[in-house]
Amino acid sequence: MKKKLTRWVAVFTALSLAVALGGCAGDKKGNPKDSITIGIPQDIEETLDPHDMVAAGTKEIFFNVFEGLVKPDADGNIVPAVASEIATSEDGLTYTFTIRDNVKFHDGTPVTAEDVKYSISKCADIEGGEPRISALLNVQSVDIVDENHVSVTLKQVDYDFLANIASVSAAIIPEHNDNPAVDAIGTGPYRYVSRTPLENVIFEKNDEYWGDKASIKNVTFKICANSDTIPMEFEGGSIDMMAHLTNAQRVQIPSERFDVMSGTMNLVQALYLNHNVEPFDNADVRKAMCYAIDKDAILAFVSDGEGVKIGSSMYPNFRKYYDDSLADAYPHDTEKAKELLKKAGYENGFTFEITVPSNYTQHVETATVLKEQLAEVGITANIKQVDWDTWLSDTYIGRNYDATVIGVDAAQLTASSLLSRFVSTADNNFTNYNSPAYDKAYDSALTELDPDMQTNEFKVCLQMLSDDAANVYIQDLPEFVALNRNYTGYEFYPVYVIDVAKIKPAN
């Protein structure tokens, strides 16, 4: 693995682009602190309807535009948003929300009880079909109590209900918006202005926001799909901030002008396997692959040893559910891997393809290490890099792939947001995992009324995914964020969001 050579090539390439990118530094007009340009690694989805958004990167920035009745804060708490108060019935089945006074949509119209009923009913799809948020399948009815109150009644007690509606996917949007896929109208601290495909997305400050107003007036999200040029985007002044940087990018950021902060990405990075493709329908093959990889070597190569090893579909910031013992369930053991391959009938190995989105350097580098490690046990992995839109349409939605390296996030602060995708009938079960035992265990966890017992039931699900080697689990990647020293206030969240409203001029 010639990582040092790769880095020098990246530096040389970046230096050759310095002149071109440097010309962007003076593009801002007026007070530069009235605006900020934030780099993002891929374009947003075509739809601007929050209830239909799929990609984490899209929801990550539209956190600033859309709000639910409640939302998460940086400490992982669920706090009131469009609703100012929540009352729960004694039996725990009915939640009555008080609509906050003077909350307006970005088109200037007030939020009404009809808008709230429309939005939650649409997310839950209570009239039949599949809900846009699978956890809202439990919603029995949404009723207008009066012009200031809306009640939501559940079929059974769900202690995660508020967390389930705290995401962009459960945003309150106006009933009168006839085309939400094109007209993004929310209640958040920023309003959507425009997008130029493959170039940028533009937001502006919502001066009529009900809460603490944003400090920065204009926000441009610049698509930086070429990861090799990102350090020079900073050097040339064309971006002020970017999250999800690789370690190689981090060390090239000019430290005299930018602060680099570190955290974790809150992602489950794994080699995700399509269980409908041979030989990944064979548990012994999957276990052999788990034994074949060396997680420590992957972390060392991708991020100089930073990051946290994981062993199932849960990341460490979900402290309540996370089981760190699973990270070492399959210690690196090539002989054990070869034995299992022989048992499965693949003594001479096999060939498969790893599809990976090219704009995520961490995943490409991880795939590169996996290719070398799997070769040691006779497995040939060919890496296929694709653009993000292709990955989303063909791999995630179309499920047309052998295996893929990606990071899966939690849309809500609930165990179900990570674990529901492995239920055999789940729309987002892109790995086609099918285990009646897991389905039963997950259903048992959902229907458990005692919070402590429910936590234990979810841990059973995590143990099952590990025991079954559902995927080759690797790590929660380190999160590096670079921010121009002209700004301050960036906060890490336990979910995948960039809260621009917290950022403000340094002076």
C-alpha cells in the first residue's frame, strides 16, 4: 500500500491547481462574514420534499431548512421545535402537541393545525401503504383538537416516538404547497433559494425564524466531488468550511487560516454484502470474510489509527445500545478464514465486485485495503468506483451490486433507525438480509414496553447481526471538520447534520 506516494501525488495535483482556485478567493462581495461557503462531497437529491429524501448528505444540510414538531440538539436531546409543548396521555398512546405561536413557513404563511395533520399523516401514510418513516407504521390516527393543538394516537406504546419524528424526514410542511419536490418550504432558520446541479445549493437567512436567528446571511454549499482538490479549495479560498474530511486532507489544510476539529462521523462503515448474490447467501463465507480483514490495519491506513472499531450495526455515540465487545468478535485470522471458505465449498476462493462512491475517499481507501486483505485468503475483489447518483440509484435503491463500502447513518436518535433496515420486508433493506429469527427479535424489541428491557432486546438484535456476519463491519470513521478562523460556533451532533445556524463570525 503506497499511501505516502498517494499523498505526495495529491499534494502535487493540488499545487498545480492553486492558481486556478486562488482566483476564487475574491469572489465574495461586501462583508465576507455575511456569507459562508461550505463544501459538500456530492450533489443533493432531485427531490426537495423532505418526506421523500433518502440520502444522508441531502438531509444533512436541509436540517437548516426543515423542522419537525421536535428536533435533536447537539447533546442528543429531543427538544421542542414547531411544537412548543407536548402532553402524553396516561396510557402512553396519545401525544398532544401545542403548535408554537408565530411560527411561519418560508413563504410567510403561518403554520396551522391543518399543516401539522397533513405532514404527519403523509409521513405515516395512515390511509394505507408504506409510511415514509417505517417507525411511524405505529401511528393510528392524527387529529386536530383545535386550531392550536394536534393529537397523534399510536397503536401501541413507543418510547422512541418523539425521536422518530425529530428528523428532516418528518418535517412540517405547508399543505398548500402543490409541488414540495421542487418548492422547498419549511420553517427552519434558513430558507432554500436555489440549486445549480453539480455546482452548488444556496440558502439564505430566515429573518422571521421563531427561534434564535442565524448570524450568517448567505450560505452556499459548493459541491466538491473531486476529493483530490479539496485541500486547494481551502488554500484558494473557494470554501470556508467542510466536514467529513479524510486524514490526508486534514494534514494539508493551511493551519494558519483554518481550525480543524475532530469527532466521529456517527456512521456504521462496513463492507455491505448483497445476500441475494452468491456466495454472500452463505454464512460461512461471510464469517470467513470477517476473519480475513484486519480492522486495525484499515484504521491505520485510512485515518492514521483514528476512528472506532465496531462489530455490528451500531456506533459508539448510541451509548445506550452500543456493545463494544462485538468489535472483536472476529479477530484477524487468515487460517480460520480459509477453513470456513473450504467448509463453504470455496476452497479456491471466488471473485466479486466492490462498488464504492468515488467522492468518498475514506470508503475508496477502505475498499483498497479490503481488496489486499481478502486476497490473502484467495478472494479476489475488484473495485468499481461510481459517482454518487449512480451509487444511490443502482446500488442503494436498485440493489444491483455484489458488495459496497459505505457508511450508514441514523436518521433518528433511535436504535430502530439503524436496525429496522435489516427486517426482511423493509424498503431500505438494501443488503437483502433475510432472517426470520432477526425479524422476530426486532419485532419483540419494538413491542417491549419496559425501556430497559427494550434496550436489552435491541442488543439481542445487534448480537444476531454479529453472529450471522450480516456484513463485514469495520468502523465509525473519524470526523474532521475544517472551518475558516473568520467563523466560530460549529458543533458536532450525534446524528448526521450540519447546523449552520450555530456558526457565526468570530468577531
